[in-house]
Amino acid sequence: MSPSRAPIEAISQRLDTFLGLQRATTAEFGPEARLLTDAAGAALAGGKRLRGRFCVAGWRAVEALRSPVDDFPDALIGVAASLEVFHAAALVHDDVVDNSDTRRGHPSAHRALEGAHRAAQWQGDAEAFGCSGAILLGDLLVAWSDDLLEDAVASVDASRARAARAEYAKMRSEVTIGQFLDVAEESAFRTEPDERHAERALRVASLKSARYSIQQPLVIGAAIAGADQAQSAALAAFGHPLGMAFQLRDDVLGVFGDEKETGKPSGDDLREGKRTVLIAYAREALPLPARRVVDDLLGDPSLDDTQIASLQQTIIDAGALERVEQLIADYARQAERALSGARLDNAAVGDLRELARAATVRVT
């Protein structure tokens, strides 16, 4: 089994075991409760387990300095699994906020629950039921994430457990604030000078994605291994710029990605009105009339393929795509430099750099 596959399989197995237990526990509550746990299973299916893998990588970078790492302790895999459950919760809520129809090539959670309502011929508004159900599903997943974390750290040294909990708590708060700032930006952008839009979009990217996708999972994994302050700081200094590059790549895919690769319609971020750095850079370069056209089109859920293609070309012609690609490269180099001279295991650092390339050059 290759090192890159081992964490994915271990984390997925832990999630399957946990989900099976939850289904058994809630079976007595009837078929409606089963509908919710089935939706949770769908939300947890698939994906690259990137956050869990970074958690394992952070642990290994510290632990392997003491002795060779041949396997991963159950506590670590439990913590990594809890991060994946939290990620699933964030995606469920994100799709409700963005009114997204698809996730990983399948109906998003609120759309699937809406479909279940219709299929059962229940009374009331199916769309409202789907949204309400998805909000509660996200809440349930957050609770499950807490349960997994607490169960995992119960067997860990008390000081390490406290450090992991503190980083996890910080992650939860920051991503929630980041999500709200993302929502607020779509309403507040007209009240802010154009030259501040990119800065504000980068703030959202940091809180909503960079920290919880890569930086905090690395530091949480390192905490389980008993990392000292310098080791944690080095991993955070690597994780944050890498997380920024990861989110910027996601922004590019949200506008230009192939639906067959991303699982979401091409240009979906344009229909949702995402005020990303890509959009901020484009607006900076456009004359006022063209900027107004972009503002009028952005966020229109009925945009057709021709309008999407026109907006895509406008972004390219404005030089925004090139600027974002350069920014991704700059962040990746900053992350690379952060590991130079760090007191971390050399082989683990090599794996981190491989993960970094996968995160910034990805197509899905």
C-alpha cells in the first residue's frame, strides 16, 4: 500500500465505521431519521480526504523525527476523520447559502432532500423542506465531528489533546466567520472602493478556506504528535500560503473548470455571484461601462452558456486570470520556503511538497 493511499483508506474506513454506528443508533427513530443519516452518508462519500491527509502529514512530520512511522495510531485517524466530517458540514451549508444544485457531480444535499420530499409525495413546499433539512444535516455533521474528535483525543496525552482541541476550536470559528464575510461581500462590494476588493476577497479566502483546509489540519496533526512551538509555526507558515493557493485554484476552477472534472457546471461561481480575487482583478482593469456590465451579469442564476463564455473571455482579456495564476505561483513558493530549515522529518516534508503540488495544480 503506497503512503499516499494509506491515510485515505484508513480515514474512509473510520468514517464508514462511525456512520454505521450512527445509523444503528438512530434506527429506532424511523425512516425519516434514516433519510437524514443517509444524506449524511452521501455528504461524506467521495472526495480526496485532503484535510485528513494534511492532518496525518502534520503528525508524521513531527513523529517521524523520533522513530520510523510504519502505521498511523487510531487517535490520529479519528482526528483526521473528524476534520473530514466538519468539511462535509461546511459543504452542505455552503451549498445552501450559494443555492448550488450539484456537488461532486451529484445533487447537493438540499436538492437531494427536496427530491426525497417530492418522491414521498409529502405535504408542503419541497424546496423549503430541502433547505431546512440541509441546515439541520450540516448541524448534525458538526456535532458528529465534535464526537469523533473527543473520542479520538481521549486516548492522547492531556497536553496534546488540549492543543488539538484549541486549534480545532479556532478552525471552527474562523471558517464560520469567513463564510459570513463571503456572504457579506456579495452585498457590501458596492460600498467599498474598487481598489480594496482584492484585499477583501483575500481575507475571505484566508478565513473561509486556507486556514481550515490546510493550515489548521497540519497544526492539529502536529499537536497530536506533541509538536513544539517552532514546529507548529513552521507548519502553519507552510499551510497558510498553500491554503491560499488552494483556494485561488478553486476560484479559477469555479469560473473556468470543466464540469466533467469538477462536478459542478462551468462558470457556476459567476451564476452564484462570487466576489473572488479573480473578479476583483478583472474589475480593476475594466473601464467603467464594462465594469457595470460585469456587475449586472454576475450573480444572475439564469446566465446561459453564451453569457458565461463572454464573462470568461472578459476576465481573460482583462489579465485577471494571468494575475491570479501568478499569485498562486507566488503563494506556492512562499509555502516551499517556509519548510526550509524546519526541524521536521525530511521524508514527511517531501510528502508535504507532493501534497502541495496536488492541491495547487488540481483539476477537481
